Amino acid sequence: MVAGLARRFGDLDIAEEAAAEAFATAVERWPADGVPPKPGAWLTTTAVRKAIDRIRREGKRDDKQREASMLYDDDPPGPAGPIEDERLRLIFTCCHPALAAETRVALTLRLVGGLTVAEIARAFLVQETAMGQRITRAKAKIKAARIPYRVPAAEDLPARVSGVLAVLYLVFNEGYLASGPGTDPVRHDLTAEAIRLARLIRVLLPDDGEAAGLLALMLLTEARRTARVSATGELVTLGEQDRGAWDAALIAEGHRLVRERLATGQPPGRYQVLAAINAVHTSARDVRDTDWRQIAALYDQMVRLDPSPVVALNRAIAVAELDGPEVALAAVDRLAGKLEGYHAFHATRADLLRRLGRGEHARTAYDRAIALTGNTAEAAYLTRRRDQLG
């Protein structure tokens, strides 16, 4: 877009500043007004208008002003670059390396993903006010540093893809277990769009292992979607799902991607390991056939890649199947200071305490998990489990 503006106005400085102002305007307006049907064309048209305004303010370059006025209402979008899909192009553009990794992901989720500040905050396990401040600071940096809206070239994509994958992963997760008030417990619109864009990235960067891993992870998770919520609107856990209702075609595709990545012999990234864990789960025809030892070993690998408390919590669930709920509960309790505001932490504790026969403590943990979850199906499931304690 910048190159196109520079050609039209004969001034690279004006082109870059106009593109940056258009990008900043989008950051301000799109979260409130919604992303326009053709975001790239909207940004190009807005940038043209910003350039015209600047030329007019300068009170000179009369010839260029007349020329620009002719382009005001009929300006075609600039070159698309290597990415044909408009939404994916916008995500790559917004994941600008001048912003911190978490900040660019959060901003892109708000700007392009359509998630609310509250939903993004829950995804990052931070307070809504803190996330709001983070996004506000990102907007201010874009304005102050005049970060231009510039479609990345093909050689720029590898440096930006990790941020783009993180955006798609969080969008998918919000669809998989929707946390917004008044939304469906599973938002197929979000999961389907995340998968669509992940497929495009796979085509763009066929040698990127994490792009393949994320696509496999999404497919193996999406395969279970129709079995995840009961007819009464209650979450159905993995162990209780009707495995005959899983999508066999998606599972086969996901398994194929996992095998392809294993065959390369290259060290896997976090999405590839998570996909492998899901491949083990979806390989078992019955929950009793699950290879928990392999899952625990894969989580050990995940801990080395991502030593976060959420990974440790998920590993403890596998440990419970191998070494019993008492050993797992000790591991979970060590995470208390880090995951106090995370509903899954309390839900896991509640289940382990229930299995240990500690009903009073389990009830307290269920109450805390119910209060923290924003997903209606999960709240219904946790409520039933709590009430079964007697």
C-alpha cells in the first residue's frame, strides 16, 4: 500500500505517514464499529484521504492536490503482496515486529479477531483492566512511533508467523470454549475461521513445522466438537464423549500431519507437541485405551518448551491417571499462587479432591471454578458434579 501511495503522490514520507495514520485510525475505530468487509481497501482509501488532508494542510503542491482529488473516491487497493486472503494479510500486517510479542497478539485479537478485551484478558490469564492498558499502550506506540501499515513481503513472513499462529490459536480456543457472556458455549464461526486461515498459512509456508502443528492441533480438536456439548447444554468431558460421533476425516488429516512432522526428524515446537498429545487421545477407541504414559512423556517435552503453570496443570491431569489423584493433587497445589484466577485450576482440584473422597474441600473448589468460568456449558457440568457430592 505504501508503494502505491508513494507513486500516486510522489512523496514517500507522505505515503508512510498516511499509511500509519490509517492504521492508527483502524485501531481506534474497528473495535467499536467492527472490521469492514474489505479491510485492506478501507485502509487504502483512508490512507489516501489522510495524504490528501496533509497536502491540503501544507497549502502547497496544488497540482498534486488536484490529482489526488481525482483519486479520492475511486482508489483501488494497493498490491496484495504474497498473501491473497485479505484477513490473513491484515493479521500478518498487524503482527508488527516493532511491538512486543504479547502486545502485537493482543492488539491483533482485538483489531482483527473481533475478541473483546475481557475475552483477550482471559486468554492471557490477566485482569481485564491490565489487558485494556496493554492494548491502549500499543495504540499509543503505533501513533508515537508512526509505525506504518505496510503489507509484509514474502521474506518478512517467517519473522512474523509465530505471532500470527498465536493469534489463530487464541481465536480457536475462544471458539472451542467460548468465555463471553451470552455466547454459545462453542463458537463454530471462530474455530472454522481459525482453521481456514491456518490452512492458508500451511500453503504459504509449507516447511514451517509449527504451522503444520497448529493446523493438526485444530483439526484434532475440531473433530470432537459435536460431541462436546450434550443436548441439555452441558459440557461433555473427553472421557465421557461418544467417540463414534467424532469426525473421522478430520482425525485422519490431523494424524497425517503429525506423522509428517515426526518423519522430518526435526525438534518439534509447542504446537507440534500439543498436536501429538491430541493424536494420542484420538487414537484411543475407548478412554480406557488411552496411553497416559505417552501423554505424560509428551507433557514432559512441553514443559521443556513452555514451562508455564498451565502446561504443568495439564501434565498433572495425566499424572493422576498414572500415579493416582494424591500425587497429582500435590503437583496442582504447588501452582496455587500462579493460577488462582484460572477456572481450570479449581476445576482440576475439585475433581482430584472428589476422587480422594474429600467432599467438603471439593465443593469449595467447584464453587470457585463455577464463579470463574464464563462458559455456560462448563458451568452446567461443574454445577452438576458439585451437586452430586451430596
